Amino acid sequence: AKLDSSLDFDVLIIGGGQSGMYSLHRMRQLGLKTRLIEAGSGEGGTWFWNRYPGARFDSESYSYIFSFDQSLLDEWNWTEHFAGQAETLSYCQFFAKKYKLHEDMQFNTRVSSAQWREDSHSWLVTDDAGKTYSARFLITAMGILNQPTLPNIPGVNDFKGAGFHTSRWPADASAITGKRVGIIGTGATAIQTIQEIKKTVGSLTVFQRTPNWTAPLRNTKITPEDMEDIRRSYPTIFQNCLDSYSCFIHRADSRSVFSVSEEEREKHWEQLYSQAGFSKWLSNFYDINTDKAANELFSKFIAKKIRERVDDPAIAEKLIPKNHGFGTRRVPLEGGYYEAYNQPNVTLVDINENPIERIHEKGIKTKDQDFEFDVIIYATGFDAITGSFRAVDFRGVGGKKLIDEWADGIQTYLGLTVNGFPNMFMIMGPHQMFGNIPRSIEYAVGWVADFIEYAVTNNIEVAEATEEGKQAWTKHVHECAVGLLANEVDSWMTGVNKNVAGKQTRSIARYNGPAPGYRKRCDDVKARGYEDMRLVRGS
Ligand code: NA7
């Protein structure tokens, strides 16, 4: 790819996943000189990095694709209702190729700092090789789960076998075949990994701290005929996503658990359990997310399913969460996860009963046992949401460090920008609507692109949130969070990661209100000519 040598850009984008690629496409449509910088050797973001066996969508493939261009919808075919990582990465590559994005994408480059320069009203961006770039606008498109965290267990670097985080899976696919494998973690990633690698490992030992409520994914193939039906349904699919609370295709149920008889309730739950995808979570009685008693009833229903599927009752009990209810953490979807524990070569270690003391050269020593492994897999999650902003040294007006600004609580304006950090826009930043992420990305990029077009057209040199705007938005985000059971539980969604300093207690890291409401607020700001922001015109 031919790149301009001056390194002076209208727009600089950090990150080459969905957010970054669509941002680049929109900036180029505006005729702006844009550079996208990506740490990986290729595009795809989440789907570039997360290559662990079993990695796949939990939301329907056809709710993932961008909706802005009919020809994209006409040309791209999905082969599974819940596409695997390889297919999704191919989609990302297809997208980059179709819109000729490589011309302005720079791979194998990690941004280390970004500093606002008041004198020139521009951002000075530095990469890990010390090269500097200048840009009028900065778009962060770094993803919400891109900083893997290893467990804070003594000796984590001492293991002499193959030890790796799930998002850094080795290219050699035979790495685990026939091997003695230990895996730490039982989140969404671990569950996808375990149910896949159970087929090829020699033995598998799962170290579980907190079991999660999961439900069947029920993935199936999409035939070419199905794909034609899906293509015809795209307008309805996207409309359903737009109308829903968190951008998924599943329709919400406005009934209370307690408004129907026990018999009717069970029937409804059996039906949901037999359906594919997140319907058990998102099409359930509304109050399972807000009312403890309602939630307990559904949790009991799922516990019964777990007991039916796991042969050893003692293991089944260990796999049933005791301290949080169904759907109060991100619900992993599975296909054969519980059955893994019926295999003689799979062992579950409850590390609350039998804590890990240390990792050593040969494996893992717990209080009661010493395990030897060839491979240790860390499915231990990420420094989510704010981690991306910790990894890059963002400095705003007066050299203020962004991550420090958030030390006592995240504050943003619309989840899209922060005062004191002019001309910087965050795609999937904290306080933004996440839900079915691609749908949220498409909206956020659209809003930012419309703003940048407005700024360029109206000779606006500096644009930033106001202090009042930031405070009002942050207050609103906190108000939306009240009453949701999910906010009373530790998880990456509530900003907790026990392996990261400063993330020991809960925070409000995401927008918890309905997506249509989120978009309405952002649309209103645009309709008012962005007068809620501080805009400085050039001379
Ligand atoms: P998660 O959901 O954050 O899960 C991480 C798992 O690792 C979870 O079970 C943790 O237990 C466990 N963990 C983390 N640190 C430790 C230590 N020190 N000791 C033992 N166990 C530990 O990450 P995922 O990658 O599974 O999923 C992230 C998102 O990616 C997911 O929601 C999807 O949207 C895609 P804990 O629960 O903290 O007790």
C-alpha cells in the first residue's frame, strides 16, 4: 500500500476492527486524509486476535453485518446462524477489500501515546517505533475487550510448558491435541474453548472460581436457500435490532414472571430453552433482569437443566452458580459444555474449596493437589472497556491523562467524547451503548462521521464536550443503571477485574438504558447543531 510520507492527517483512527474499518470508510467518503493504525498484522480486531478453538458469535450472524450498503448485504453470504471466528474474520477481510481500506491501513503498529496540542489544535500520535503522526481528529476504535489479563497467581511466569491467554492462541493447531491441558477461567471464552477442545485433548482440568449461568446456543448451518430468505429479511432484521433494548433481534417480553401461572411459565421457559441464541435471556419475562424473586425462579429452571445434563450430582452442584442469578452477568452460550464434565478425562477443580497456591515449572499446585500440564490456557478475560485507554497514554488539554481523569469514576459525554480531550471521539468507549456491538458501532461511527462532516464544513477547529454536558451525561448514565440486577454483581460489565489494580470495585462502565433512548439523545444533540458542545471556529 502506498502511504503518504508526511504523516500529517485530517483523521487518525486507532484500531482495525469493525469500528475502525467503518470509520475509515466514512472518513474517506468525506474526502478526508485518513490513516488507520492497527497493532495486529491484519484487520478484524476481536476476530483477528481471538482464534481459540470454538470462538464464535453468540448473536445471529446476520445481525452482525453492517447495514449501510445494500451491495454488501447482496454480496456476503453467511454459512452458519452463529458464525465461527474463521468465517467472521473472512467477513472482515471481505469488508476491507470491498472498500479498498488497505490503502489507508497501517498494520503491525501499536499506538503508544496521543497528545492534544493546543497551539496547533491537533493530536500528536506516537507509535511504538517512535514515529509521530499529526491529526486534526482522533478516533479511538480500540474495542472493549482487547487487553488480555493473566491471573494474579504467584508463579504465573514460571510454567515451562506452553502457557497462553485465549486471545493469543498459538498458530499451531496441534498445540493441545493429546496433551495434558489445564484451563483457568469459566467465562464465555472458557466455555466456548472447553466444549471444543474436550474433543482432542488428552486430559483437561478446569479451574473454576465462579460458575456462570449458560444456555444452549443451538447453532445450525445456513443453506444457500436460507441465505436468500435472510437477505430478503434484512430490513426486518435491522428494524428489530433498532427497536430492541440492546440491539439484538430477539423481541422483549413485557410480561412479568408473576403474571402467568406456574404451568404457563414452565411451558414458556421450555420453549425458550429449545430456541437458538440469546432468546432465553432477552425474550424472557422482563422482570428476570430486575426482580430478585423472578430471577430466582428462572435460575432454578436452568439449574434443573444443568442437573439433568451432568452425570455426577456433586459436579453439577459445583457448576450451578450460587451467588448471582441468571443473566446478571453476560450469559455464555454453549453446545455440549456440561457434557464435557461427563468425560472421564475432564476434571473440575473448584478453586474456592481447593485454592490455587501457585503456578510452577510443571503445572499448578493447589492446596490439595499438584497438577502437571503440557499446556495451561488462561481464559482469564480482559481489562475491559477502560483497559484500551490505559494501554495508550492519552493526554488532553494541559497534559491531563485520560485514565487518571476516570480514576474516581468514568465521566464522558454521550460515551463518545470527554471534555478536555478536544477533537477526540471514542467508538465503543465507556458509557456507550454496547449490546449487540456491531449495531452500536454502526450508529456511533455514523454520529461521529456526521459530526466531523459538520465540523469540516463549518470550519470548526476545536470541538469538545462541556463540563456541564459531561456531568449531565454521566448522571444520566448512572440513573439508567439503577434497578438492574446486573449492576449488583461483579463482572467485566460492571468494571471489575480482580487482576487489575484499580478495578477491585464496581463502576458504571456502560450505558444501561435502552438503545433507542441512547440514540434519541445523541440524535437530539445533532439536531440542535451540536450547540451543547464547545465549538471553536477557525479564523
Ligand atoms: P470473563 O468473562 O471476564 O471471564 C474470565 C474468567 O476467568 C472468569 O471465570 C474469572 O473468574 C476467571 N479468572 C480471572 N482471573 C482469575 C484468577 N486470578 N483466578 C481464577 N480465575 C480467574 O472473560 P471471557 O474472555 O470469558 O469473556 C469476555 C467477553 O468476551 C465475554 O463476555 C464475551 O462478550 C466475549 P471470576 O468470574 O472473576 O471469578
